Amino acid sequence: MNVVRTRAELYSQLGSLRNAGRSLGLVPTMGALHAGHVSLVDASAAACNATVVTIFVNPTQFAPHEDFAKYPRTLERDLELLAGHGCSLVFAPQPSEIYRPGHATYVEMGGPALPLEGKIRPGHFRGVATVVLKLFELVRPDVAFFGQKDYQQCLVIRRLAADFDLPIDVRVCPIVREPDGLAMSSRNAYLSADERRRALVLSRSLQKAAKLANQGERRAAEILSSMREVFATEPEVAVEYIVLADPDSLAEVEQLTGPTVALVAARVGSTRLIDNEILLASTRA
Amino acid sequence: MNVVRTRAELYSQLGSLRNAGRSLGLVPTMGALHAGHVSLVDASAAACNATVVTIFVNPTQFAPHEDFAKYPRTLERDLELLAGHGCSLVFAPQPSEIYRPGHATYVEMGGPALPLEGKIRPGHFRGVATVVLKLFELVRPDVAFFGQKDYQQCLVIRRLAADFDLPIDVRVCPIVREPDGLAMSSRNAYLSADERRRALVLSRSLQKAAKLANQGERRAAEILSSMREVFATEPEVAVEYIVLADPDSLAEVEQLTGPTVALVAARVGSTRLIDNEILLASTRA
């Protein structure tokens, strides 16, 4: 497993990985890897002949007041975690290697980038879409793997690939959870023991929603009300949104007429967490 | 010379053009071809193993009050003009083939896209950069050819390629002029005989600037003053800008300390024309 820091080294290494007839998978990450990331690498290794993992904490997707500076950077541990999982090449550049002097070009998206995270974190998806496009261009993979934990981000990346005609198959892999249900996230490392316990309210609210939907409840208002009741058991957790939405458009629904995504975002102490679940997934055509 | 209208046909045809070891050139146009476009095709045919010409009047780079509807569409004549010039494939899609339902993603650029045309035509370079990125992704050429007539556009495309790490060599070819000096432009077709004569004031002002610079004048104010005097001989031509700028940054200069681009834009009747010339080009390092 080679680790490269510059675009020149990346291009040089890619030359041999991209030999004719071989498929190349890309797993873009911000490092601080956990079992969720590893599942993406495993998926890529199973589907492609070679896998590139990028580790880059992308400054343009953080607002000035957000956690860019304190975001965990654990490269040595990340490399240990990747060992034995079929990763061929790690690209771990510095910001100055990605955003060079005079950089003036960004991806702007409406549609799926506008609601929810787009409203709460203005500019976030602009930074995400810009860096993902750049990583797509630098690596030119055949397939790219993203985790469903960042559900709206997955829609944004799919829209990016479709709208810019990128010949890349964007695959979304299932959320990986801790045994007690907490969705794996690099930001879980910020949680105190007490906050870690409280954070379970996100996945519990989604389990409740799934249970109600599976029992036949189709009224969004009823399900949302039950989800809010779950959150009410942890009053120190500050809800940012609880929504039931169309899984493609993210338009909020009043009735569940087919697969519906439940999305939640909340602050636990100073840590912002998100989670989601597809309700009635089995009804998907 | 194959002519295709859909992305599916394009991909199918590109398969054989892109064989290993062959280089692919792209000449993006809006049709209404003239000798300027043909010079780009000739440059591509000389440098690459195969050349794709795209003909697409891109709606997103026109403001609502601009000439999208009346822009000349002359496909049959365009194809006749291309015959014998080494064009392998023409891609002439409808707007609905390029902008599909749900399209929500655009390229936004600061830097070179901000002054001059960027100020006068807000959104223009957003549309240009978006469609050029899409055409780059659809065709995936090794080299792309643009005409210096659209000087600022060339800077925008180069910035696009650099900032998004596109592995495409962007080449800028010299302006092709009518015998009397008028820069070739599809929009020249809009000019009446009288306007056609008046339109010469653009190239005459640039010739005057070049002459002064070659004679040793280094004060931008003096050169600009002489250019304005040339325009004053045609009071019915409405100047939009006359500037002397750094050829890379487009920052206006006070002194000519090396190669400097003179850029002019004016309305002749209802037709908007632009032209430019690099002064002191031979001093370029």
C-alpha cells in the first residue's frame, strides 16, 4: 500500500494501477477512519481491480466557526486500519496541494444541495462538490464509494456526476453502526462518555420511525411526533431537524407511499451528529 | 465525418476514436462556423490523431435579453465547411440532450471571470464554464482548442482546467481576421453593410495601440486615449470597454512593462462585438 502526498506522485502511481482493462475504485475520506470507511474500502476491493483511498480534510467544506482545525487527523492509525483491506494507494495531500494559488473555481448546486444540511451549513456542499469533483479528476476512477450516513451528500455527489456527465459509477454503501446503534462517525471521537450515551437518541428515533412504518403507519405527522417524543427523553440533545422525505428529491412527505428517508440532525454538547434510515426500503421498485 | 446528436451515439463513436495511444482533440463551437473555427480544427488535426467538433448553442451562457433565439444555426453549411479539414466526428446535440431534467449543478468562477465580460454579462461565464466542463467530460479529449478572439473566455477555460485538475491541454489559437482587419465572429452576420464598415473601428483601435506600443509608448493612459480617439471617428459605435490589462490576471495596467492585452467591446447597432490584441507580445518571457 503506497502512500503519496503530491499530485505528481499520485499520477505516477496511477499509471500502473490504471492498466487497460483494470477497474479503479475510489474511496474519498477525511481520515479519522472507522469501520464505516473500511466497509467502503472492502466494497471497492470486491468490485474493482485496484482501490485508491484519499485522506484529505477539505477546508472549503467547513464554515469558519466549524471544526476544521480540531477535526481528528490520525494518519498513522488510518494506515494501520487500511492494511489488509485491498487498498492499493493512499493519497493524503496537504490543502496547498489541492487548492493552489489563484484557485477561483467552485461547484455550485441547487436541487438536493439546498435543504437540510444545505440550509444549516451554507457553503458546505459547495466545498464537498468542489473537492469531490477535483478528486474524481485527479484519480479518474471507474467507481466511487460513499457511505449512506451522509445521505444528502450521496445525493449531491450523484447529482454532480449526472449533471457534469462524469463517467463514474457512484455507489452508496450501508451505514455501519456501533453495537448499540450509534452510526459510526469520525466526530463520535468528540463525545464524552455522557454525551456518547445521549447520542443514542438519534438512532433510537430512527428505529422508532422504522418500527411504526413497518407496523403500517403511513401518516408522516404521526411518525415525526413519535420521533420527537424519543428526542424529548434527552432534553440536553438539541434537535436541528427531524424529517421524512422523498429519498431522491428530499421533498418532505405527508404520507409514506413508498420508500421514505428519515433524516435527523442534532447537537450533543458541542458535537453535531447526523443519522438517517430508509423506511419501507423493501417497497422500493 | 460522422455527425451524432445524442450522448449515446457520441460515446459509441468515441470508443473507436480513443484507441490506446491515439490523441483526441476537441474544438467546442456554437456553430455558424467561419475561418476562425476552421483554423482551430486545422490546429487540432495537425496535433491530434482524431478531432471532435461540437456544435451547440448553449442556452445557459445567454442572458434572457441576449441573442440566444436569433443566434445563427447553420448546421448544413457548418458541415460543408468542415469537410476536408480532418474533423473525425461532429457532436451537435439539442439543449435537452445536454441539460436533462433535474439539472442543478453549475461552475462558478471568480478571478478571471469577474471583470469585463463578467461584469457586463453576469452569468455568462458560469454558462460557458459549465458547458465546457460538460463537453470536456463527454468527450474526454487530450487537447482542446479555443480562439483568442474570446480572450477572457480562454483565461476562464484555462482556470477551469487548472482548478478542477482536468488532464486536458487547453490551447489558444490566433485570431483570424477578414482582409480589412475585422475579427471573424459568427455575430458579424448580424451586421448591415453600413455597420460592417463601422465595425472596423474595433480592430483599428487595436492596431493603433499596437503601433504606439511598438514605437515605445509605455503609458497606458496615452495609448487608451489614442484608442478612444479612433472610436470617436465612429460616434454611432457605442463603446463598452477599452482596457489595457495584464494578459494573465486581466488586472488593468498603468504602464506597459511587458506583454499587455488590449481588449475592446462595443455595440455596432444592436450587435455586440469584442476584439483584442496582445501588445509587446515579443517581450513575453
